[in-house]
Amino acid sequence: MNTPSPHDRDTMREEALKGRLKNALTHSPDEGSDALQARVLAQWRQARPQTVVVTSTGPLASLQAAWRQHPVLWTGALVALAMALWMLRPAQDPALEELTQPDVLMLISNGEL
């Protein structure tokens, strides 16, 4: 299996870009090579995915940055926290539970209790 690795594909793309750059230099003598290289490099950077740069270092900014990097993990953690809090809620009063039974509610509504 001779499938090219992602690094090899990037290298091949860079070589193709260099070749196109050299070809463009020969076709546009009025434009300087530095200006053309800068323009091609700017277009290449636009085509590549950019990483999010975090400039704030406060606690809220750190949480937002972590959420952006791993949203599924943080969503799972929040769901687990909600479930844990739900399970740790205080138990209901047994007398109140007895009063909310359907037969007792029917007796209350009929005025017998």
C-alpha cells in the first residue's frame, strides 16, 4: 500500500505552489518577485485553516477556549454534572408523597378528606 501520508500531500502541494509561483514570475515581469510571493503567501494562508488565538487569560476566556477546542467533552461533563446534582437532591417528604397519590387526591377533590 503506497498511500501518501498527509505530510507527503502537504509537501506535494507546497512543491506545486512553488512551481506555479515560478511560472507566474516568468509571465509577469512588471511585478516584483517579492510582491508576488507576498500575495501568493497571503492567499495560501487564507486557504489554510487558522487556529484560534486566545489573547485573554481570565477564567471566562479560558473556559471559552477550552469549550471551543473540545465541545463534545465539555457537553458530556455538563450533562454528567447535571445528573449528579439531580441524584443528590434532597429526598421528598414521605407525607407529601402520600398526599400526592391518585386515590388520596380523589378523596380530597370529593371533599371526603
